[in-house]
Amino acid sequence: MGEAHAAAPQLGQVPQPSSFEGAAPAFHPAREALLVRRPEGLHCPAGGFFIDPWQRVERAVITHGHADHARAGHTHYLTHRDGVAILKARLGEQIAIEGLDYGKVLRVGEVDLSLHPAGHILGASQVRLARRGEVWVISGDYRVEADASCAAFEPVECDVFISESTFGLPIYRWEPQARVMAQIVEWWQHNAAAGKCSVLYTYALGKAQRLAMALPEGPILVHPAVDQMHRCYRRAGRPVPESPVWDVQARVPRGALILAPPASADSRAMARVGEREDAFVSGWMQLRGLRRRRALDRGFALSDHADWPGLLQAIRASAAQRVMVTHGQVPALVRHLCELGLEASALDAEGWGDETG
């Protein structure tokens, strides 16, 4: 694929200087690919930076704010501008960080770098790298079903696509968000009618904001960790409703719904809530055995990651002939892509796990 065909995201734009930019270390284009794996993480030799590195580095491009992708200790950070407040909240206000708009092109060393919507959470980005007519795209975490909590996923054509595969098995097929939200509301209303509280265990960043924006008005309390991320979303202009912060010392009104991170499930504060039902919101809840092992009353399969059809849709839309598959159900997706005639292989990104489902 030539650069003229792959350059649609850059039309009308000129690469701009950046404080993130610096002199790239010497590299040998005949020997080094646009992106290589090093002990610190995925490295772009021609630009002298890493993408979501798992060890400390000088310059880190961060796809989004979840802990398995955004780590403390790097000297300089680059992320989407909506992710700046999130990274500061999680890593410390003192970090040296630059925010970049979607589609803006930076010349870093010998590479043109730009960020494009991944649809995962607020500020989540695919990273596009272009050099001498070759284009690579690193997906980060992504989902293709759009909602109001963040910018919708946008396909970016490329020669090489590095895709996540958290839910890379054919059994993972999500119901539409509206249908899952209706199921949650019905469960909540049933509990309220019985005089019970409802506790939704949900990841504080991303999933909690989707829920808060989609659920109807009612007595909803939020864990302090959830409230912190709510405030980051509001500062970015997302209409996340104001909700009282759960006072662990106060009595919880009957019929109330609490949004809390999974780590709070066994806390003393949760034990004081009184009569309640617990549910977990995650794509993993499509496997009923996991719900039983967690001793949950209900599980709702709602994910911030692409399901099997979504992964295939994104890969097709990239028009890439070479696909590298990382963290998740890698072998199944690689095998299927090879059967489709693509050049597919596994890429070991050992530092990327699954903070969210």
C-alpha cells in the first residue's frame, strides 16, 4: 500500500513541531522495522519513543489511561488531550505530559505520528506511524460500538495493523448496549421494589461513565474512585451526571444503586450496606461460570473491548495485509486471519493485560 492511499487521516495537514519531539537515536532503516519489541516495550527506532511501555523510558506514547497501558515513571508522556487529566489523576499532577488532538500529525524523528479514535474509553487512541510510504497502526484497546461517553472508533488504513484480542473467540458476541442497560434497570427496579440496594461492580474508568450516562435518574451513589474519573470526563465536556459520593459511614437508602470498583467487593464498607444484590458489569460475564465463582447475584455482559465480530470488522477496515495480534485470545484470532489469507502472527506484549473487560 502506498502512502498516497494510506494518508487519508493527514489530508490538508502539515506535520507540526512538538515539545515531545527530540532527536531520535541513530537507527538503520535497512535492518530495523518501524516498530520492534524491546524489554521496555514496543519501540519505534526511527522516532526514539515507545508505545504503552511496561518499563521506564524517556518518551512514552500512551494509548489510554488504564493501568496496564499507562504506567508511572516515564520522563515524557504523549497522549490524546482528553486523556491528560486522566493520566494526571492516576499517575500524579507532576508528570510531564503533552496532549494531542485526533488527526494532528507530529514529526518525531523520521516518523509522522498521529492519534485516531479507538472508541474504548475517553481519550483512547490508535497510534498511526508513517515513514517513507509505510504505515503501521497500533490499535491499543478498542471497541466498535459507539456511545456518548467517548469518540467513536474510526478505521485507519495501513500496511501493518497491531490489534488487541481480549475477546478474540467466536463465543464473544455482545448484545447492543441499550438492551443490556434495560436489563440492568429491570434488575435495579426489582431490587428496589423488594427494599434492597443494588451494587454494580464496574471499572472506575470507562465502564462506570458509560453506565452513569445511560442509566435513568434515581438514587445512584458512586465510589470515590468512580467520582474522580467522572470529574475527568466532565472536564472534557462529557455529560456525566452528578451523583453523590458514597459515604461509607452513612446509611445507604433502600433501593439505591451503588457504582463501585470490583476491588471494593470484600471491603468492610460494603458489608455495612445492608440487604443488597451484587452484579458485575464486564464482557467476562458472558461466561456464566465466572459469575458463579465470584458469588454474584447477576452478571451483565457489557464490554469496552471489541467482540469477535468487532475485531474482524476493524481488521477488515484497516485494509492491512499484515496483522499482528497481541494480548488476549491470540492463537484463535491469528489462525482465523491466516485462513482468510492475511499474513497474521502473534506479538508478545507482556506488559499489557486486562484491567478492563
